[in-house]
Amino acid sequence: MCGIAGFWTGACDDGAARAALTRMTDALVHRGPDASGLWVDAPRGLALGHRRLSIVDLSPLGQQPMMSTSGRYWLVFNGEIYNYRVLRETLHAQGATFRGHSDTEVLLALIERDGFAAALGQCVGMFAIALWDRGAGQLSLARDRFGEKPLYIGRCHGGLAFASELSALRTLPGVSSDIEPAALAAYLRHGYVPAPMSMLRDVVKLEPGTIATFAAPVYGSAQTTRYWSVRDAALAGLATPFAGSDTDRVEQLDTLLRSAVADQMVADVPLGAFLSGGIDSSLIVALMQAQSARPVRTFTIGFRESAFDEAPHAEAVARHLGTEHTTMFVTAQDALDVIPRLPSIYNEPFADSSQIPTVLVSKLAREHVTVALSGDGGDELFGGYSRYPLAMQAWPRLSRVPYSMRRATRALVTSVGAGTWNRALGPMGLVARGVTGDRMHKLATLIDMRNFPDFYLHLVSAWRRPQDLLPGVTEQHTAIRAPFSPGRGGLLADMMYRDQVSYLPDDILVKVDRAAMAASLETRAPLLDHRVAEFAWQLPVNCWQRAGQGKWIVRQVLDRYVPRALIDRPKQGFGVPIAEWLRGPLRDWADDLLSPEALRRDGIFRAEPVLQTWKEHRDGSRNWAPSLWHLLMFQAWRHG
């Protein structure tokens, strides 16, 4: 795991180029504290920079930028090719020679033999790559299939630049600091900035599974190709179901996951895993331990607030599997101390509040290991989110009600204040069971959606009308709104697809990458092996959800390793009590960022709805924590 950076500007001074490139790579030192490397072709104005976190082949022979054997290609690479040993054996049998033992050298040899796109199609891994083809005079940038590794591309003076993080781009002259209004609208809705947008104008993110090739140093001139996409994998899997019984399917998933875990356990440095005690992380750790001759190192963060504490569940699973387990109990103050660092860790506004424990558990793990495996991807690939059955029950019923009646119902429900609803529902015991006025208002906003994609979009949105806060700004359609025909998969496949192309790459994987890299920790996600994902799409719907439970088939595999009694419990998530903190220890901080003076001085948000939302949350009449966290993380980033 590393950080990469570079630019292409046309002919330049060698010394000035190296100085600029050094500033870029210095901004990425946390991603690669072990070594740095630079390569500059001054006559062509091409510069490649690298920060190294040594994982495989710790010798200088693994240093980057790296040149291919023929001298045609120069490459910088962030990530891991998990099947590089198999590829190396094949290449060696065909006459290729290697100086070291790194996956980077194997990748270059594969590119020389087959070309860039064909090479990536054979690689199992996570990566962001910059490849300079000296013969063709072309710069190609590529990103892994699901987007585990980040890659930004921006306009700079004289040409274009790229980097693993925005902070490196912002060291260059000419990179705009202007905010992209459409990105801000999308961020308010989701809490993350969907690719290909970034929060900065004239900077984009390369989309997952994509190669962008530049034939000249001109920003926006890239020819893009998709070498893999969730859409293609989903449609192919839905069209050609896996033939066999439930037993066959469970056996196949077990085999695929064991192989993926084994491949991702290869490292020349200490390795461990995050363990929450939930289904996905428990399965990954179980498969690690089943293939390890020594106890696997596992890590959990515990909270004193029982509603947010998963430590006892993780410890029970660790005892059963025999791992070497470490739990760090953190106080509210420990978590609060992380918040001022979040803007610099995430580089652009990011508002998934589980970023806080993710930062903490990454820091804990890095004290003992350099690589940690995680269970990320299980909910999206196998239908695990609790919102899935909710939507599957609600939409068919709603859609049968005439649209005019639904609009009238929404108007009626929202015309009554949340506090009034609480007073009416309280004597019936409904508030105690979670049927609050606040929830009534939120559900009412879903009633009058005209189609299921809009219904689901609003279900997962914090600010359902970002335009109310952003005068004159129009939202752009993003990946979550893309047309998709799920066929036999129905509504469940539709939601899983939308989460795999939006929430997974732009929220979950961003959250983990930035938190781990801030601690110089490499994370790996075996569930995102593309062969596992392609198999998941071949399954029948009742292998995703059965008898009201998500991830049915994953549970069956886990049953082979961990007793069901240790796992069966309501999904807890990896959260923190943001709602309470905003009314308590974070109140003064939020007051400053959301003050009328600050809002009017910035001139970005309409002050009135923001102040009203903050007032309602502060006095306890409504719970606006997610929406407010989006605003606060933007304000903290902007003023940081």
C-alpha cells in the first residue's frame, strides 16, 4: 500500500519538476512512510512520484517508480496484486526474467506481454496505477474494479496531475480551490462525494474499473475504457444462474472465500484483521485462522456505552477461534479527540460518522501489524442491510396507492409537528417502540416517490432536497440513479446494484482507506475479490435473503466455523452517539461552525434552514444528527 502522484505538463525544468513532485509525495508520507521515489522526463514534462509502505519484497528491488525490462514503460502503483505469484510463474515459464520478488515487477512484465487493459483483466487485486508508455507517448491511469484504492486527476498549470489524495494535488500551482456546486449538492444528500466528481472544480476521481489514457498533457482529454464493471458482472450473473443445490452453492462460496483469504494473507510484514463480532468480519477471521499455523491477530474497539459496544461479541468469537485478540476501550473523549483531525484525514468532506471508530481501530491495529483484513463488502454483495427488507415491503404497497392520495397523505403527516405526533403516539406506547414523530416525518417524505429508484435514493439520503440549502444549484445524476434492469433479482438486486456502484466505493471504501492510511496501515477486503462478487450475482434471491434474514448464504458458510449463537443478534453497525454529542460535548464546536455569522460570511448555504435544523436538534424536538453531521464535516473541512 502506497501513495502515488505525478503530472504531465510538457517540457519543464528538471529541478523545478523534482521539487514540485517532492512536495506532492511529501503530502502522502502517511500512505508510504518507508521510502520515496521520483522519476522525471523533463523534455516531455512527465513526472512520476511514489511513497512506499513496504509489504511484499521489502528490498530496494521493490522500489518505485519502476521501469519495465525493455525500458518502454515506467510505472507507479498503489495496492496489491494478490495472484502475482501465479502470474509470475507463467511469465517465467515463457521466458520473462525478474530481478526481485515484487508484484509491481510482475505487473510490468504482464503489461509488456499483453498490453495494459488485458493485463489488468488478469489481475486479482486492489490498485491505483499510473503507467507512462515512452514509445507511444501516452499516460494511462487505472483503478481497481471496486475502487478500493483512490485516484484523483486535476488540471494544473500547463497540463494535468494525478494523486492518491487531494492534499497532494493542492500543492501544485494552478489546481483550483473552487468548490464544485454539483458535488456539494451530492455530498449533502449522501455524506460523500460520488465519483467521478470531487469537491474541487477541475478535479475528478477516476471511476472504479476504468482506464483513462492521455495522448497529450491536456486535462479532460482522456480516452476512457472500462475493463470491468459491476453492471456487466451483475447482468451476466443474473442471466446465467449458478447451477446446483443450496449445498453446492454454500460449498462454492466457501471455496472461493478460502482462496481469496489465503491470497490476501500473503505479506512480508505482520498481518491481522479487524473483528467486530458481526457476520462478515467473523467469517474472514475464521477463514484466516483455519489457514494459519499460529493465532491470527484481531482487533476491536470497545465503547462504555452499551448501545454502541460490540466488544463482548468480538471477544466471544475470538475465544472460539483462538485468535490473539486485542480490545481497546475508548472513552467519549478519545472519540471526540479524533474529530478535529477528520478533515485532514479525509481530504474532502466525508460524513459517515463511523469514520471515528474506524480511525481508532486502524490506529490500534497499526501498533501491532502492518496489514489488516476486513469484512467490507458483505452487505452490498449478499443483501445484508436492514433497509433492504424495509424497502421490499414498503414499495409494493405504496405503489398500489394512487399518487394523488400519497401526496395528500404526505402533506397531512408533515403538517403536524413532530412533537405533536409524539404526544399523540406516546400514550399508545408507540414512541417507546420507535414510532416517533421524527420518524413519521421522515417516512412521509418517501410516500410520494413516483418510481422505485427515486424511492431508494430518498431512503438513503440525509438531505432529501439539497437545493433548499444551495440557492441556484442543480443536482446532477450520479451512479446511484443509473438505469438498471435487475430481471429475476427484483427489488433486492436493484438496491444491491445501486449500493455497489455508489455507497460501497464512495463511502465504505473511502472511509476505510483514509482511516487506515492515516495510520500507515494497509487494509484488504477478501469479500471484494471480483470472483466472489461475480459468483454472488449468480445466486438466487433466496440465497441473499431468506426467512427475513439477509446474507443467508454467508451465514451458512460461517456456521461451519462459528456457532450461530455467537453471531445471531440484531445488526448494530459501527456507530457513535453523534446525536447526543451534538447536544453535549460537541455543542460549542457546532455552534461556531453553524453560527449565523459563519454561514452568511461563507455565502454557500441558505442560513435559515440550517439554523432551524440546528435549533430543532439542539432543543431535542427532532433528531437531525446525520444531516447536521454532513454540514459540520463540510464546514470543518472548508475552514480547516
